[in-house]
Amino acid sequence: MVSIGSFADPALPPPTKSEDDSRRHPWVALPDSVERQTPELWAPVAALYQAGEYTEAAQRGRELLRAYPNSPRLLYNVACLESLAGESSDAIEHLRRAIEHHEPLREFASGDSDFDPIRGEPGFRTLVG
């Protein structure tokens, strides 16, 4: 969140994260370096995840990726769902892209139980180590 008074200080550093990015006005342009988060869009997918409906959740997540193709956390969460749904090649590709956009996700994935179904896959081991 950026308060309107922030624009008065020219020494203020640029933002690093945009919360609720789907609600941002289209005329507000942000640099590519700004991490965009869209938790408000993820809620219906999260409900499917909680219910164990991984295949349906992964499909809904991929639909969100069409609108937000470079969101690291969205890519990561879709990879988790694909892993749980048995879609290993898609999961590995989405995890690769997530890590490409936000390197700390590599370490996070190493201990995430959502990736247990693909932990033995060579592509996963190459990405996570």
C-alpha cells in the first residue's frame, strides 16, 4: 500500500510489492521488478485446495496465470496443485518459472510437502537440489 503523502518525498525508494494487484487501476504502471500479489483472486482456488480437489484447483490456477503469467507466488501455488494432482511436468515447469522470478522460492520448495509427489523427479531435483 502506498499512502498519497509518499509522493511528496523524492528520496522515497520505489515499491517492491503490489498487494491486491488485480484491484490496481490499469493506468497505474509499475516496473517489472515489483512483485505483484493477488491473494483476493486465489481465495476460490484455496477452497478447492483445502477440499482436496487438486485437479480442479490446478485448472483454476492456470486460468489465473493467463491474466498474471509472471506472478511468482501464483506460479508456485499452481505448481503445488499440479504436483498434488499428478501433473509432474507442468508442476516442474511452473516451479521453474516461479523460481526464475523469485529465487527464495527455491529453498521454500525444498521443504514444501506439496511437492512430495514429484520430489523424486529429475527435473524437481535439478531445480531444488
